[in-house]
Amino acid sequence: MKTLTMKLPDGLLGWLEAEAKRARQPKSALVRQILQQHQQRQRRSALDLAADLCGCVQSGLRDLARNKKHLKGFGR
């Protein structure tokens, strides 16, 4: 693991120190955790966000996505 030195404004450094003390973690562990959470949020696709909604509606039409007559006027 490589070392990184960061410069933070006083207010942000104060918050980081207080939060690290509250969580009983080193500041570096807290910064790593926050960065990893941010990175994971950035990688979520629309499918990831709506995965629980896929297939939840029953239209009764088996060929809804393939038959062009069902798509007439879609998006207008």
C-alpha cells in the first residue's frame, strides 16, 4: 500500500478528527472507507438502481418488447 499526504481545510480536518475519534478508527481508515463508498456509488448502472423493479409489472402481453405494434407512439 502506498502513502498519500493530503492537505485539508481546517474545518474538514476538524470534522475528520472528530469523526475518527467517534468511530474509534484512524483517520486514514475513515478516509479509505469514505472513498470506497463513493467509488461504489459511481459504478452503479441504471439497471443496478432499478433491478428490483424489473419484471414487477404484468401487462398480459408476452411480446410487449418485441412486437412493433405495441411500441407505436412510445416516447412521445
